[in-house]
Amino acid sequence: MATYFKRTYKRKDGTTYVRWVGESNLDSYKPKTVYGKSKKECEDKIRDYESDFIKYGTRLVKKRITLSDLMYDHLFTNTKASVSLGTFERYMSLYNTHIKDSALGKRDIQKILQRDVQQFFNSKTELSSKSLSMLKYLLNQSFDHGIANQFIRINPMKKITLPKSTYVEKEIEVLTHEEQKAFMGVVNESFYKMLFTVALHTGMRVGEIMALKWHNVDLIDHMIHVKESSRLVKEYDSEGNGEDKVITKSPKTKAGIRDIPIHPSLSEELTAYKAEHNGQDDDYVFKNSKGNQIKYDSIAKAHKLLCEKAKIRPYTEIGSNGESIIKYKGITFHGIRHSFATRLIEQGVDVKTVSQLLGHTDVKITLNRYVHSTDDTKKDAIHKLQKALSAL
């Protein structure tokens, strides 16, 4: 039963004013009090409150919470302990980039409507489909977190439609025959000569090379056993501060755990390299100059320098004085892996075998992503066609 009455209030200047007060005892533990300029205004507020309380059996927390604060609380309360460091780093990246300081992120969650969220997604078409889906998942989970903690009643993510992504995948890079010849010609000058030699002859991922230990290199039967992979991730504390950390674990899929045969000549080089560096079974095969596990930044820096020395992918840049400066774009380290797969296909190796060597779960991945027609192979195809036509 609700009661309504007038109450007189006194201002600082001594004058007074009257407000209507409404009180509901529906929640015997904590009565609800509302205020208004008229009795009808109080009656409307009490009616809305009692209808909501009867339907849900609880009261909403009387506190202004922004979407940014809600998602942050969800990430560190519900998510951090249940996902890998890498996954949490990805979530935090999306949060920091798209939610934390955004207009939607600063909104009171009780005032966010479905159309607000839809408009937010409609403005994010530059993201990949995968990123859009992950962002949708995070928002949905965050609003559910708000419902579970009595901050809101309804999740505005219902019937949200993701827009068509305009994201363009980066062109996958492959060394041409001439570029690979030039690259191999300068590898001997690098401190990491053996690392790049192994990469060129095995197609291993950079994380797999970082994690490789001598007990997984069989120099007698000429085999590398890929069982672990390393990567640099940010580990976040409760304050949201990230610190770089190298983690090593098994590959994501069973196919990633594999054996890669190596040529006896490479085994000989590795044998000499192991002896030169006094390599022990539990040692990392490739270390930095201080004898510690090599990090990706060091590999990327050495790779960039080799690409410049090999003069791979030249382009012209205009200097401050208007002069033309020739620089070299090079390719990414992952391009070595693409080149490995492409060279095998060019030599007639079947795609299934190439897929297994790369550690793919599906041959389609190898076909669609890693096998490329270089200018050399295209020209060769045209020459073969011309030869066939000439024979008619």
C-alpha cells in the first residue's frame, strides 16, 4: 500500500517550497520513497516501481554505471580467470580501443537502447568480421552481467545485426625466386643465420621457432618435433595495467603438433651449430646474444635488416630536400612460411602433404591462404599454353 503526502522544505535563503512525497512498503526490507511536483507524478513513479518489483522480485541498484565501467568490471570479475592470457589481451584491446573512451562507453547503461548499440556497430564497419563478432560477444556478456547484478533489467543486444565488414585482408606476401635467392645470399651475415635457415627449410611459425628446444631436434633421424609455441602477450593486473610476458604452450590444434623432416645437410649444419653453442637438451635452440630465449622483436629486427640488404621490394620516398630515396619494404617474417609452402607446390608436392608440414587442420586453409601463384609460375603457365597451342 502506497501513501502520499506533502512536505515543506526550507531553502538557504529562508524561503520555503512544497513537494509531494510517495512511499511504497511493497519491499518490507527497504521502503521506496519518490518525490515529485504533484501527487500524480509520485503516483506514476510508485506505479512503475511496484510493477517492476512485482515482476522481478528485486530492486535495481540505485547507482549510475557507465557501459565502460560495466564491461571493465565484467572482464576482471567474470572473464580474466577463465580465459588464456592471449584471449584476455584481445578482449582488453577491443575494450580499450572501442569502448573505454567512446561516446557509448560513457553512457549510463540504464539509458542505452537497442538502437544506440546498433548505431554503434554500424559505425564499426572497418573492423574484420571476427572482431565485430568478438565485440558483440563482449557487449552481450557485459549487459548480462549488468542484469545479474541488478543494474539493468533488459539486455539491449537483442536483435542486434552486425554490419557487413569493409575490412580488407592484408595481401599475403611470398618471395619470388629472385628475392629468395637474394635473401639466402645475405643470411650468412646475420647473427641469426641458423634461425633463418631453419625457417626457410621448414616453414615453421615464428612462435614455434622461439620455443624450439634441442630435445625436439633429432639430428640422427633428421626430424624436428614441433610441440610448443611461444608468444608475447600482455598480462593485466587488477588496475588494468599491462606488462609484457612471454608464454610457451602447446599449439592451438592437434595438427600443430607435428614432425617436420629436414634434409641431412641441414642436420649437419645444426649439429655444428649445437656444438658451437654448447647446446644442451633443455636449452632453446635459438637464443639472443645474452643466452636467453629469443624474442619476436629481435627476430623481426634482424629480418627487416636482411630484407634491406637483399634489396627486397624497393620503393621510392621523397626526402626533405625533394630528393628521391630508395628504400626497401621487404616482407614479413611470416612471408617466409608462405614462401616455403609455395616453393613446395611449385615442385609438385601434393597439397595434403604441404598442409601437414605447415600444421593446418584443413587442406582448404593451405589452398586459400598459403599457396600463391608467383609471377614466375604465371609466366611459366603462359609459356606452357603457348607451347601447347603451337603444337596444334
